[in-house]
Amino acid sequence: MPNPEQVEAEIRQLRREIEGHDRLYYQEAAPVISDQAYDRLMRRLRELEAAHPEFVTADSPTQRVSGQPLAAFRQITHRSPMLSLENTYSEAEVAEFFRRIERHLAGERTVAVIEPKVDGVALSIFYQHGKLVYAATRGNGVAGDDVTANVRTIRSVPLRLHQPYPEEVEVRGEVFMPKRVFAALNESREQAGEPLFANPRNAAAGSLKQLDARIVAERKLDAVFYGWGHVSGSDVWSHRAALAEIARWGLRTPARTWTAETVEGVLAAIKELDVVRHDFSYETDGAVVKVDDFTQRERLGYTSKAPRWAMAFKYQAERAETRLLSIDVQVGRSGKLTPVANLEPVQLSGTVVARATLHNGEEIKRKDIRVGDVVRIEKSGEIIPAVVEVVTARRTGAERVFVMPDHCPSCGRPVVQASGQVDLRCVNVECPDQVKRRLEHFAHKGALDVEGLGEAMVAQLVDAGFVRRLDHIYDLTAEQLGRLERMGNKSISNLLNAIEASKKQPLWRLVFGLGILHVGATASRELASYFGTLDALRSAGVEELTRAHNTGYVMAQSIYDWFRNPDNAALIEALRRHGLNFGHKGEAQALSNKLAGTTWVITGTLSRPRDDFEELIRQHGGRITSSISKKTNYLLAGDEAGSKLPKARQLGVQVVGEKEFAALLDYTAGTA
Ligand code: IVH
């Protein structure tokens, strides 16, 4: 056993290494180790900290992800208020703004900095003695939500600033969801049948408002900083120097900035930014023009809402006109019919757009969209292009009104419209398009991961009539596959092997692969770990389903209904016969309800890592929180319990040791 000093030294060393890799990865975009190697360092650090909780500090990289749901968001009053900016869409107004400043400064040399207007969620982080103390949203400008736990999950936000730093500083910036992460998130939400986020900003805002920091960690938020509010003893007197300073502390700053000393220069920078901004990892919706010199800023002053030394120029969402050639109706996995416009290809925001969603029949009626119309389409950033309106002035009379079909375009059966809903659905479970979408999802990398079973192969299998239900892939023969296009012996045996291997995939992948409405990958993991077996999940009532971590009522009802559908029940039995992994009883984590409704806090050194005890408490229905309050029922206290012990006694919270805890749960201490 290494002695405590050695352990502490290793912990420090690991933290330095991890912070170094974070910097390389996030600030310099030049990682030098693989994700796996990084994970190994993190795992080792976690292990050591679990065995030696006395060495855990709030700024350790392990503290970025916390499993503790916040009860609600505490309000934090900003040390200096967070103002907004004067906005404009007009170049003339930008010119006027700059001339007004020049007039006010009476002929002094005036440098303006032009930088991207990041389309995220405004954030203020307070660092004291270099340590991250709290992070808050803008709120009403005076006070905002305490989102510290969530912001700690952002790997590019340092928990400690690099030396030298001021004693106190509120850094100001924007939390965003990288465009690529946004696209992937929406794709997986679409597959899970969950509502899509309209744009990266909504996704970032929605993520930041999550009460469970583990979900936030999965959302891979990032942040960029462009200034500060309150600061103690800074000798920085220009915006450019401030940005350099912020970068030196280890925070990310805007990808590019420009300077200009004339109106023409400012407008040219705004134009240039409009071109390069499409390559940034974050969404931008404009340019911010700021006076560089802080003494000039002071003289220019503020209105009640915004500084007089800055202005935001917003770019128009990009639009294009093109002809709508035809409308296809697609049948989704759940049978939903979606009309999609085929367009004469047109250039928009740097990509060629040839299709745009029309959402549903109601939308087509409301906008009076006809086949042959010239339409205006819009795409701001990463949003799926949409038809905004018809250019009615260009109608010739040859346009045709479109009516949604009353029969499924794939299988020909009548479609149904549930009362009060706009969506039309095909309810034939063997509808070929539905089967294709379902099988694509089932075999997808994020679900059962069957290599070789992509869109083209799925289409062939369904069109040949070999697969009418998911489990039919497990009956496929080499002879059948040999009859398909471009299938040699090698590809046949590869595919059959991949299909066979999918039977052993972990339970959560199967749960996800079933494609139950609202059940995404994260929920599938949680359901699998809570219930342990598919049979336990299947027999759970709505009530019990909502008790499983993070399962909302809508999802619980959807799961409940899915298993009660006789077609799905038949599918489950067929999959069981084929020997898919339905989980094992012992894996069930919902061991009992003994601790249901109780709230726990853990403190001190226990015989095993704290995680193990947290897990046990959750498995028996209890909840864990980090600090003691009147709502806490039990404090599980190990050796050398600190301040939590007297606090618990003072509040009358019951204190239990490891032995009593074991007795409560009916197991022998030491075998948890
Ligand atoms: S400066 C007192 N710079 O835009 C000056 N704001 O519409 C405060 N924003 O509330 C802001 N990018 O949340 C500044 N480069 C940038 C920005 C930026 C995005 C946001 C910020 C502000 C809002 C105003």
C-alpha cells in the first residue's frame, strides 16, 4: 500500500496531466493522446480519490461530472450587471453608430474590435483566487440561475485559472452547443422519436437547464468568453488585451476578431466575418462591434440597458428562391407520414439544398404551398431547411394543389388520423417502409450495431420479402443472401456473423433498438440498469417506470403501451427464441424498495468507494444529495466524518454507520 503522501502526489500528477490534455484538446485542438488513454487517466484518478476522499477537491477534473440532481436553480446576483446590446440589421445604422462615437470622442483615434456574435446562452463565471466558485446565466441581467454544476461539466471551462490571475473576476461569455454535436443530438432524438431542437442555441439552453448534470455532460457543451464584469485590480485597458488575458487564463476566446478605425473598415470586417463564420464550431448570428479602449468606453458610458460603446449587427437568416418540383410522402418508423418537398437544387448557406421538410398536411394548407410554386426557403445555420412562404406573384396558374394521401404510399393501406392530431399514420406493422426504418434503427451503430446492415441492404432484404419483422433477420440463410445484388461468399458470411453477434449485445442496446417512441440511448441505458432484464421492464407499470431514473411520465406511458401491443409482444417472444440477450436477474439494479422515498448524504471514509454506496442506495430506491438539509433523512457516516456530522445532529438527521447501513439493507458489511 502506498502511503498517503505518495497517493496525494500521484493525484496531483494525474490532475496536472489531465488538465494539460484538456488544454491541448480544447484550446489548441491538438490532442496528443487517444480518448481511451485519457479515460484511463481519469479512471485512475477517480479510483485514488474514491479510496482517499480526503484528497478530493472541488477543482479536481473528476468533479466535472456530478450525479447529483439540483433541486432547482438557486438565484445568484451578479457582482456587476449583465447588459445587453443594441441590435441592428442595417449597415447604415452601424455606420451611424461609429460616426456618433467618433463625434463624441472628438477626433481621437478610435479603434473598434469586430468579433463574432455567438448564438448561445450568456454566462458569467465567478473565479476567486483562480478557482471557479459559481457560474450563472444572465437571467434578468441583475440575477441569474446558478448553473455551476452544469458548467463544471464543460471540459473547456477550467476549474482553476492559470497564473497570474486577479483575486476575483466574473468572466463573461456564451455557452454553446457545437454545430456538429447539435446535428448528432438531433439525429439521435429523431431516431428515438423525440422532439427535435430547433437550433443549437435552444439545445444549449435546454441542456443548461437540465437538473441532472450527467445529461449535461453527455450534451458536450462548450463555451467562449469575450469579456468580464467585476474584476479586482486589473491593469488591462483595452479589449484586445482583455481577450489575450482571458485566453491566457485558459478560457476559450472568439475564433477570430478584426480591428478597424473607419466606418468602411468596420463594414468590411462584418462582411468578412459573414463568410468565415460558417467554418466556426459554434453558431453565430451576427457581429459585435466594440470600442477597444477602456478609457474611451468610460467616457461613452451606458444607456439603462446597453453600453454606448458597442453594437450588434445581425445577419439575415439566409433565404433563397427556388421551384418546388414535387412532394414525396415518407413513412417513418412509427408509421407517421411526412411530406417532403423536392426542390430545384439551390445554393443556400454554403450547401446545395434540394429537399425541405413540409412537416405535415396542415402546414401545407396553411401556407397554401402548391406543386410548381416558386417558394422561399430559409436555413439559419444548422437548421433543417424549411419552406417559409410561397412567392405568389410568380404563380402561373399551372400549380397544383397537393392533398395528403388517404392510403399509405408504401403499403397502400388506409391511413388514420388520431383525433386532435395533425399527423397521419399508417398502422400496418408490416408496411415495408416502416419495416425498413425500424430495421435501420435496430441495426444502427448506436443500437445493436450490425455491420453491413445499412440502408441499402435493409432495402434489399425488405423488398425481397425476406424480412417483414425485425426478428426475421435471425432466420436469414446464406442461400437467401446469395440471391441479393453484389453478395459474394465473403460478404454473406460477414453479414451472417454480424447478425449472430448482435444477439450478445448488452440489454440497453436491445431496448434502444426496439425503437420505442421517446426512448433514446441514454434512457435505454438507465432503464436497462434499473430493471436488469427485459422481462422486468416489460412487466413494469407506469408508476414503476416513472420511478426509474429520469423516466418522465410521457416516456413511461409510451413504454407501457409499446409492450401491451400484441404485435410487439409477438416480436419480443420471437427475439427471445432467437436467444437475444434479455439481461439477467442478478443484474437488476432495482434490488428493493427498502429505501424508497428516503434522501441520503454520505460523508467520511468508508470501507469501499463512495460510488458503491451511492449505487446501493439508488438500487434500493433512495436518493443521494450532496449537502445536508432538513429534507435529508439519513447521513451515512464513515471514519473522519467532517462538518456534516454536527450539522446532521443539529438538524435531527439520523446518522448511520456502515454496519447499521448493512443491517438496514440486510447484507453483511464488506460485501456491498
Ligand atoms: S458583449 C455589455 N460580445 O449577445 C456587453 N455579447 O444581444 C455585453 N453575445 O447579452 C455583451 N456574442 O449574451 C458581447 N462577442 C460578443 C457576444 C455577445 C454573443 C450575446 C450576449 C449579449 C447578447 C446581446
